[in-house]
Amino acid sequence: MGIWRKFKDYLLFRKDKENADNQYIRMMHGMNKISIFMFLIATVILLVKCVR
């Protein structure tokens, strides 16, 4: 359960109190979120094409 909660918090832009943030880490997290959303959208598109 813990890993899913962390993943959900990460996607919903919730702050992680344990880690110190600096500019580069915030930029890296932003790029990671973009790539995760793009992957999920591509997965949905592929599933829709396979079902048809």
C-alpha cells in the first residue's frame, strides 16, 4: 500500500517533507511527471487500438 500512496502523492504534486528541494530536483521531477503522463496516454491509445 505504501508504494501506491507515494506514487499517487508524486503524481498529484504533493511535497515530500523528507527530501530537500532545490531547483534541479524540481525540474527533474517535473520532467518525470511529463514522461509518466505521456506513457499513460500512449498506453491508453494502444489499448484502444488493440480493442478495435
